[in-house]
Amino acid sequence: MADTLKVNNGDEFSVNKLEAKKVEAAGATLTVNGAGSTVAEDCAVGTLTIAGNGTLKVGSLSEYNTIDVTGFTGEGDALVVEDGTAIDVNKVNIGTHAATHVVNASPLFEKDYTLGVSANKITNVGTVTGVRENSKSYVETQMAALAMVASGADLLANAGFTNAAQAVQDAKDSGESGRSMVPYAAANYGSMRQESGSHVDVKGSNFNIGFAKEVKNGSGKLLFGPMIEYGHGNYDSYLDDGTTGSGTAQNYGIGMMARQTNDNGFYYEGSVRYGKVTSDYSSSNVWAGNDVSYDNSAKYWGAHVGVGKLQKLGGDNAIDLYGKLFYTNQGSSSVNINGDTLDFSSVKSKRSRIGFRYIHGTSKVRSVYAGLAWQYEFDGSAYATANGFSTPSPSVKGSSGMLELGVLIAPKASPVSFDLGVSGWAGKQKGYSLNANMCWSF
């Protein structure tokens, strides 16, 4: 290779990697595209354009009309004049680098880049200005995990109590009323969309298994017992800008439940639960097409109280009027996302639900039911911070309506009974849930 590279006719030429003793192209345009360092001993060109993210190092910079660095998008030195000769700022085209906003600086952070000229150097400096708007996608996983835990509470407060009472009754009908505890089980499957400012679609199942005992008292009878719960589901999250995420969420825990049913039809119920919820997240478009993922876990606890009245209407008809309050606290946690730490605050859900269920007995062993309910979420917001900056916060606060239909089959003197039902939701929570429970007293 010759020591001198010359273009004397004013043509434009580009190099990806230039190592020459001299670059002499008076009136021409020299464009450097390399991602690494490009070294030249002397540059005498009409226009010097640095289009790549590497650094151009020159021993001296002589005759030139313009140094164009608008194509430089990296962080660091764009040009270094090694003999210390000062660069004429009037001949430097910085363009938008005076305040270039780069939204994909990292999976979490935005940066403002400022390209400035000082003495013999042109340098691009980046400063973190906040978390990116679509970092909300990472926090949507908290909504999916909360949905799984809340679905477990709904199962316990509905089919859990029903199946526990039915298991005790089946044991009595089978002549085993002296048993101290009777096992029961309940399960459901649901597909729900949580409207969170964006939205999260969650599909999964919950299981509730426990032991129940019923004792008579002066007002009526008390049903109570311990239980364990498990839930597992898949979710997909969607932001309005097209960002998507997906993963799984599961929870497992223990708890206690109790219901006092008075002879006049009034009843009072409650439960407490404690456990662990785990989740994972992955996305291929949250950060400029790069794959991003994390795993997370947190403790949770919850409780609910309810009051209602089962009013007989004559014949084989009855109506169950009720009101319930649910509380869930999903603990704080932290995850690592490509070297950056994202801290999740605890997520609190406070729900009220009022409704009724109409029950019609079609035979001695079978009854059908239909019901309506209104639910309001008072909180249900997820918060996260990274390096002191707060991410956008999804929230499921608001109203939802529920319609349910089902059938109860409880053959006399049989250890097996069935509860088959479906519920549909609209509002902040929309979708459906299926109950297909077989209660076997054994």
C-alpha cells in the first residue's frame, strides 16, 4: 500500500478502515463509516464526514471546509486531532447532536446526547434523563401476578365455601357426621383481560384444597377449616405503542376460612391467606429488537370478609344477597434487567363486590342458579423505580360487572356432588371464568 492516498478530481470516497500516512483530497468529501478507530496522519479534505460510531484519529488536520458529525450516533470521541491543533468550531456541523434524544440507550433508560467541541476533540456525551416510556411493559407482569392471586381469592370465596359446605353435608348424608374434618376441593379456569391503561391478558387455573368442619351453635352453624391454594397461568401484555411482553405467573399458599350461617338466613364469612407468587417476563421488541427477560418472586398475603342473606322465596326458589371485601398485598421485589436494577413496590388490591344469586331447585338433587354482581377496585396500581426514576404505572382501578350461570348436582346419600358454572366479566376486568368442580367426600 502506498504511503499517500490521493483523490485530486474532487470525487467523493468512503472508507471503513483507513490507515494511511496522508489523506489528501482537496475539494473532495471523505466519509468515515467504520465502527472502530480510523487513523490518518494528516487530513486535507473539502468535507470530512464521520458517519459511523468509531473514532477518527488524525495526526494533524489541515485544510478543510467542514467537519460533519451529524451521522455519529455513538457515545465518546468522534474526532481526535493528536497534535493538539484546535478545531475551528465555525467549520463543525453538529446538527441535532446539540440535544439528540436517544430512546434505546438501554432496556430501561433514556439518554440525551450532547456533542461538543473542545480544543482538539469532538466528543459525544450521554446523560440519563429518565426511564423509557415503554418500560411500563416490565411492570405489567405485576398485574398478571396480582390477577392470579386475586383469582384464588375469588375461587375460595365462591366455589371453595360452596364445596366445603357440600362436602360436610355429603358426609352427614352418608352417616359420617362424627368426622372431625371433611376434605374438599375446588378448581376453576379463566381467561381475563385486565385493563391497566394498556392491557394484560391472563389465562390460568386455580386450585383450592382443604378440610372443613361444621359445628352447631346458639345462632346456627359454623363452617371452618384450613386450606392450601395453587394457581398457574400465562399472560401477554400490550402497550399502545406496540410493545409486547409475555410470561408465566404462579402462586401457592396456605390459609384459613370460616363462615357462620344463622338460622334466620344471615351469614358472615372470612378468610386469610399467605403464600408466594413467582413470575417471569420476556420481550423481543421492548428494546430496539433485543431480547429482554427477567424472573421475579414475592410474598403475598390476603384476606376477605363478607356478609349475606339467603332468603327463601317459596317453593324451590331462593335468592342469595351478598356483599364482600377483598384485600391482597403482593410484596416488593427487585429484578436485574441487562445490568440495571428495577425495584418493584408492593402492589395492593382493595376490592368490593355486591351482588345476588337466584337459585331454583329443579329436583331434589339438582338446582340451577344465575347471578349478577358489581365489583369496584379501589387501588390495584403497580409502581417501579430504577436509579431514582419512576416507570409509568399500570392500574386496574375501576368498575367491573359479572354475570354467572350454573348448576349444582348433589345426589342424596352419595359422596359425590358437582358444581358446574360459568361467569362473564365486563369493565376493567373482562373475560370469563369456568367452574367445573366435582366434590367427593372421602
